[in-house]
Amino acid sequence: MYILVWDPAAGSPKDLDDTLQLVERLQTQPAEPHPKFLALAQRLLADSAYAGGWGAERMLDKARECAVAAWEPPLPAGDGMPAMRAVIEHADALGLIVYAAARQAVYLPGGGTVTPEQRRLEDEDFADYAARLAKRAAACRQLVDVFTRQFAPLGFAPGNIEPSAVPRSAVLSFADNHVGEFARPIDDGWQRLIVTVNDADADSEYSKCYVAAGIRHETVETIFTRVFGEYIRKPETFFFSPAGFERDRADDFNLTTAPIAGLPARVQRLAMPVLDLARDLQGLDVVMNDTTRFVFDYPLHPLTPDNLADSFVGFGRQSCLKTLIVSWLVKSRGFANRVAALRAFVKTRVDVGEADLERLLAYLRSASRP
């Protein structure tokens, strides 16, 4: 999928065949860099429907250095409808012609197209996109409302809510879209639920809702940082997907077969036994280290974890070694057993090794408990 823009002075096509011949010529025709190409790039980068973290940062240089008569603004992968519409609208305002190759459509300054059929089809495209976006926004608002009502009595307050439920960058389009977070304070930390929707298939309904549950304990994180330093990682001490209790290793809820209104109650039923137990460090130790608790109630492959604690360890260094810190802090009788289990575990991994384990053990031997 690509899109081209050019000045009508370089040629204005009469039909599609004429357009294809003109495009071929303009793409190889030497020309001085056109100031309107740079102006278009500047407008696009200032437009939230277009700009995003998908490689547009060099667009100004490319527009400024374009030495042929037609310029190709970069478009994101995927649907890209917000970005394409932004190019058409800003190019029209600057008096430029736009050729959208994927739709074989040519947009003339003033809102015209080469053929009436192109305009009709394009209007239908954008109308369909707007309708889907409105439906998505309504679904996201409903999710926020029902989660707020369900979890407010449990001490969770909404925060970081996406106000418009529109993708934050064009590349996301109809893929994952952050909806909001719901958090409550606990002993020396916090707990939160992060809600995301996904309808990556443009023809689908709002088919998936991802809910991530997380717990942070500041003392555990302080020790982990002292040993391994600061780097980009999950802020949670423990995290899990409530949907994983319903079916094998799942991390999403299917909304095409279940109403949105009932989702928060399902999440509460699945997540709150874990979150309520882990309000303090003793309870967090049970959640992270007791493999007899929170067993998955469905058939599993013999090699996959059958409980929440073992499943969490499998995420690697940022998870498995934190289980040891928690066990040490509460003076658990199972500390030695957890060390032995981790010695065997790290030998099978590339993301955490024996040196990491020994580094942590050396610190714990020399440290005094808070």
C-alpha cells in the first residue's frame, strides 16, 4: 500500500489509465524539491491521526530532499485508514493531487476525483471506517463504565482512561487499544487491572478483551533493583491473566459470544481470590511460591505449568527471581526448596542463568531483612 502526491502543474489525469502513465513518469522525472511536500509533511506530523512510532521521524528530511515530481509519504502497516485520510485532507488543503494505489483512486484539489465511482467507493470506505470507530468507542466506554461499577466497591479506582477510545497512533488502527486501568493501594504497594480491547480483523466485532492483573510490592522491587539495576521491565512484582483460569494459557476474553456487561463479574470471580490473598507480603508469598494453590482446572499438556505459581516463574528473570526475594523476606520454610527448584529451572533458560541466581543469593546472604 502506498500513496503519492504531486502538484497539478506537473500533470492532471483524466482517467485511471492516464493516471498510471502519469505516475510512472512523475516518479522518475527530476525536479527541484517542492515546498508543498515539506508543508504536507509538517502538517501530517502534527496530526494525531497520522503521526505515530512507526518510522515517520525521517519524513521531513525525505520531503525536503525529494528530487522527483511526485512524493510518497510513508504510511503505517495494517489498516492505515486514519493516516490515509489525513494525507488526502491535508494534500487537498495545499492544492496537491493524491493517488492512493491500493484503491486506484485519484483525489483532485477541491474534493474531486478522477471518476464519480472512485468518490462513491472512497466515501463508503471512510464511512465504514467511521462507523466501526464509533462502535469501538462505544464498546470501550461501556467497558470503563461496567468495570468502574464492579470494582469500585472493592477499592479499585479508574485511572489512565483513554478518553476517546481511538488508537493512539495510526499503526495500531484496529489492533490493541488501551481502555484504562483500575488500581487500589495495598500494604507497601498497589494492585491494578489493565483493560485492552482488540479487533485486529477489520470485519470482526470487538472480539477480544485483554485484562492483565498486576501486584507491586515496593520492598521486593527495591531489592531487585539493588541487585540487577534499573532497566526497562514490567513494574509489577507479580502479574497474571485472569482469563488463564478459564482455558489453556489464554490471555483474552472473547466478546463475540459474551456480552460486555458480564465481563467484569467474570474478571472479579477469577482475579479477586488471588488479589485479595496478596494484599500483604505473607499472602504474596503464597501466591508466588505455593504450587498447590490456584491450580488450573482444565486439561494441560504434561510439560506446561498446572498452577499459577509455576506459570509465573516461566516468564524469566524478572519473575522467577522475585519469587525468591518474597520467600526470603517472609522467612519461608520453603526457601531452600525454591532455591533448589530455581537452580534446575535456570539451566533450561537463556533469559536467566545461574550467574543471575548466584548474584541474588549473594546479596540476600549479606543483607538484613527490613
